[in-house]
Amino acid sequence: MSVELIQPAVLRDKVARVLGERVRKVTLALDEVTVEVGAENYLGVMQTLRDDAECRFEQLIDLCAVDYSAYKEVGTEGLRFAVVSHLLSVSLNQRVRVKVFCQDDDFPVMASVTELWSAADWFEREAFDLYGVVFDGHQDLRRILTDYGFIGHPFRKDFPLSGHVEMRYDAEQRRVIYEPVSIEPREITPRIIREEHYGGLH
């Protein structure tokens, strides 16, 4: 038996009503509903989205971090790091995105949702590894993509393109060793030349 797809505007209004004053805003853009919530209400809102009879978002499809530091260069002020989740309700055939900003740019911390969705485990580890967001309550928060001795968080906008250290195998020590990066940082932007009527377009 198929479940009829709910209209995005109806979903937006329903989610806004269910969550009430605990959310900052519920928006609709490109037929996608986004819920923005404060860090203090994040865990409670996520549990309501999972458990409420009108929401029933049983599955966490994705969770990632975002670094908004470059926005300040174009005059947009605000907090730097956000955690963004995508939830799916199989039973009601609806989807929603949840965005929450970490309150401290220097030491971003967010509540873990691993107790609500076990799938959050590796997603939160990835966000910690690549962006440095610490998930309070996560039972095994350690790096998942970079090496154990890796320094920094490579998806942060201020992380150098060449990294901080390089590794090589040392035959005398018979092990991999780490050394400061020896490559001079440089920016290489390829020059693109398009002839007139390129690709047959006139």
C-alpha cells in the first residue's frame, strides 16, 4: 500500500505547529522544508520529530557539519559552524531538514542524537573528524577518515590546502614518519579559453 506524498507547504505548516516555539523558523524552498532550531532545543526537537504521530521521522538519512566562515567575507554575520540533518518518514512519506548552529566558534559542541538514531554514530564521527564539532553524549567520538595522528580538521575553510604534515615511509626506521609539509603553498588556476561558437552554440 503506497502512502500519498504530502504537499511541502502542508508539511511545513504541520511541522511548525507540532514544534511550536521551540524552533526559530520553518522555511520552504525548492519544495524542501528546513527547520532551524537553537542548540538548547535541538535534542528535544529531534525526539519530537521522531516520536510525534504527525511526524514519525524514523530514519536519519544524513548528518553533516557546515563551516559558514566564508559568509562573513560577503558581509553576513552569524555563528560559524552548523550541524545539518536530513530525516525521512517512511510511514508518512515525508522528509525534513534540520539545521542547528553551534554556540561557540572556537570550540563547537552539539548534543549527540545517537540515542535517537543509531545511524548518527558514524555521521557524527565524520563531522567531528572533518570539522571539529564535538558531539556531547557520543559514546565513541574519534576520527574516522583521517589518520590517528592527524592535526586539524581538513574541511574547515581555514585549513591549508596542502595540510600541516606529510608522511613517508622511512626504510631505516621501518615505519611511516610524519614531517612538516615541504611543499610551498601556491594557487594554480587553469586558464580557460573558449573559441567563438564553442560546442556548436551560436
